[in-house]
Amino acid sequence: MKKVFPSFVYGTFLAVFLIALCSIISLFNRKIDVTKNHRYSLSEGSKHILTNLDEDVLINFVYTESEKRLPTSTKQLAKRIEELLKTLSEESDGRLVIRKIDPSRERELKWAATVLGVEEQVPHRDNNEPFFLGLSLHVGTKTDLISTVTPEDEGNLEYQIMSKIKRLTRIKIPKVGLIAGVNVVGSNAFSYEQDKVNKNAWEYAKALDKDYDLKVLNYDTKVIPLDIDLLVVIHPESMKRQTLYAIDQYILEGGSLLLYVDPASMTAMRDNSVASFGEQQIRKSDFYLLKSWGIDYDASKTLVDPENAMAVDARHKKDPTGIELGVKSLQQESPVTKNLQKIVMPFGGALAIGDVPKGVNIQVLAESSLSSKLVPTTEVFDPHKRQLSMSKIPAKSYPMIIHLSGNFLSAFSHDDPEVTDNYIKESQQRANIIVVADSDLLEDSIWSQRSLDRITYKTIRQKRFDNLILGQNAVNYLLGGKELISIRNKVLSVPTFTKVEQLRNQSQEQLRVEFASLQKRIEVTSERLRELYKAKGTSGQGFVISPEALAEREKLKSALDEMYIEKERLDKNLNYSVDQLGQKLLWLNVGLAPLLILLFGFTVWQLRKLK
């Protein structure tokens, strides 16, 4: 017994020691991030931006912290946001200042939150108070804001904050020119110049308008302004030679180009729908400048890839004309495609490397599988014709996204009528071009789906594929903003507390019947009260209520007050039960390891005792 007992004491001492050690370490507020993709660590891009700040940045963290009836998920989200802001501030060496504003404490603070631009969010449960959860950023006299933050925003929050900080602190905002042959900006405005996009614009166009100085150029423009830092061209269908010449000369002057071509633009067909889908004229991009850059592109053929076929319904039926490109198909050495999980390209085309001019480098950023085939677009929409055509065509892998860099030659000669007096034949300086063999991939319904926010009941857009990120990465890369690419490419999955949500759903189910019954009683009582107020006496004096009716009215009013109190109690019970579970899970997570150590020590003690 003398030898056995110290083992139990040793195990107990070890458990106590570990608990004390964890407590001491927590006092120093240091973390070791062992999560997948380092979700609690800052990206290298964020660190680079923060350590090179030349101006002080103020972030107002507006959060209704003292409101007790907030959803548990909101409280947890706010805590994680505060931790992120604290980490950003520490990394900036004092340049980034965080100020916390709780609008529920004073009326003046609520007014201040509204002035800052942060919007109230209204929980879907009736007796939950509206709350604020947002950020406003300030650098000198320049301001920007994130008016609301929801759980769906968390995975992208670091990028949102850092992109706004970079925009506020840079001296010159890059100017991006946009030429589109489809309705990208939300109206028919793609046919003339304007500076702002419509509220119904693609999210891609909205992002360009928000992050840069966006200039929507005339589709038939004869010149690209010299102050354009990047030109984005989407689906150049039947583009006039004068515009092609303007783009050619822009490239030769050292301009950067992001080009989306498409052998069969679904967006263009839909925007110009005058017949059934099968009878519509195929709308293709015929951008012949590609040939002069060393790229072979057949605008009359669509790529079909059975191996990377996209699932088109709940039964996972696949359509090989919709191509899903995963990690294996995307170049992981390029910041444009690095860490992207999956992009989808419906009815896209293929790019082939042809006679590349001397001094031009080509990098393939995405390519199809070895089982893919180029099929005439006229046969793609008929499964029978498509299958017959595919049986006659050899399979091979095709590039779908290409990056070109170097010194280019003009596709025009002195004899062409479009050529002007200041004609440039060879590159003045090194240029960069990214070509994507599909334009529909940027359309919102292709890469995302709409859903209803569980807290605010607002319609939100949820990402299904990384198409938008690909487009933004390409823009950032061509403009030289590699820091933001590293932040955006940080793949995050927002943690979900499944047990908490399960309890909430169970509690709501149990209380639903009580709520329904109570609501019905409230409606009946309210209607009866309205009838009593409308009741008139026989004397014609109007609104004369008998003593009996008056007594009944007061009784109903008291009953109605009790019903509302009961309804509030039921909802408080729901929130309380969820909060209690959260505390239990917390204590379980904290105490589980020491408990296991104690159990291990006790087991060893018992085994030795048996010997």
C-alpha cells in the first residue's frame, strides 16, 4: 500500500499542476494556433500592411454588448471579432486604435452609432431587442465602414477590414476601366460611359466599384484613357476594330488587361432573349487579338469535360458542359489561383498555346482534365449530337486560364484604317495579361446562391464556388496588390456549435405550440377589446360603454398584459437554456483534460493495487 498510494497522489498532483500551468499561460494572453488553415492567425498580407502603416487608423467597434437578450451566436461572433481587432492592433505597433462603442448604454451613443453608418440588426424573434454589430474605420478625414457583421461574414472579415485599411491609407486609388458586352453593371449602361454601377449589378462589378476607382467605358470606345491602371474586358462580342485597336495600343504602352472570352455566353443569350433558349442565337466572344499574343482560341467550340462535370441537381446528375475545376486543376504556385478550392465554368471555351512572340512568357493557371474535348457549340445543347460529336474527337487537356507577361507586338499594321499617327508597333514596357475562357463564371447565380439570414431575416448571398475570389485575385495581382490576395485566399470555415443549435431547434419546437396558442389568445382578446372600444350606446352620444362592458374591457386588458409577459418569459427561457448549455460546454472543454488525467492516474493506481 505504501508504494501504491503515491501513484494516485502523483496523478492528482500532475492534474493540478497542468490546470495551474494553463491558468498562468492564459494570463499572458498568448495563443498557439493549431487549427486547420490557421484561422486564428493573421495572414502574411495583413501583417505586411499593418507593419507598414504610415498613418493612424481608428476602428470603432459598435456592439450592443449590454443587451442581455441577444442570440447566443451573436454574442460569440462579437467576442471573436473583438479578439481579431485586438490582434490587428497589437500587430500594428499602436498605429491601429480600437474604440468600443456600446449604443445601448446611452441614447447619445445610439445616435452616434447611426451617424457612423452602422445599421441596426433586428432578430427574428419578436421580443428580442434590435442590436448593433458593425465597424467604422477612420484615417484622418477619410472614412469607410462595415455596416453590419453577420456569422456568414466572419470567414471574410479579415479581408474586408484590411482591404478598407489599405484603401484608406493609400495615396492614389488605382483606376480600373471596364468594357462589357453583357449587362454587368445592372442596367443597359454598358453601352455608354458612367462612373457608378447600378444596385442590380453583378457582385463582381460592385466589388470593383467599391475597392477601386471604376470607370465603365463605352463598348465602342476609340481610346483607353492613359490613367487607367487596369482594363477589364468581359465578353467582347463583335467588338469594333477601333476598340480592338485601342486595346492593342493600351497593351503596348504597358497596360494590364484582364480578359474574359466565351464561346457561348448564357448571360448574353438571356439578356437578349427573344426566343426559347434552344432557338436563341449563340453569343460568342471573337477577340482576334489573342492570335497576336500567341494564343489560339476557337470561338465556335465549347469545351466538354466528363471527368470534371458539374452536378446540376440534387440527385448529383452531372453535365459535362459545366466544368468544375478543383485544386488539382488550378496552378498552386500563382497567387491568382493558390488556395482556391473550386471554380465552375459553364459552357466555357479552351485556350491553346500557339506561336508565342519572342519575349512573351506564358503560365497556365487552370486546365481541364485529359478526358476533355472541344465540341462545336452548335451541337453542345443537344445531348445526342454532342455525344455523337465527342465520339469522333480525340481527348486531351486544354488550358482555360492563362497568364501572359512580357513585350508584345501590335496586331495592326500601318496600312490598317484604324491606325492613328501615334501608332505603337512594339511594347514600350513590360505588360501583363490574364485570359479566362469563360465569362459566365462571374455571374452571381453561377457561383453563389441566395438565402435568408437566420438573425436579421435579410436576404444574403452565400458562396458555392470561388469564382468571385478568382476574379478579385486576378485584379489584385495585375495591380500589384499581392497582400490582399494572401488574405482573401486564406480558406476559413466558420465554426458552428451544432449542439447549441440542436438545443435551440428542440426548444423552439417544444415552445412552438405554446407560442401559437398564446398568440391566438392574444389575437382573440385584442379583437374583443377593439369591438368594445367601437361599441356605441343607444343614446346616440357615441362610445358610451356600459359598466359590464367596461369591467370586461379592464379584465381583458389585464389578461392581455399577462399574455405578453408569458410570451416574453417563454423566449427568455429559450435563450437561458441555450446560454446554460454554452457554459456547460465551456466547462466541459476546460475540465475534460484534467479529468482524463485523474482517471488515468486512478486506473494505474487500481491496477498496481491488484498486483
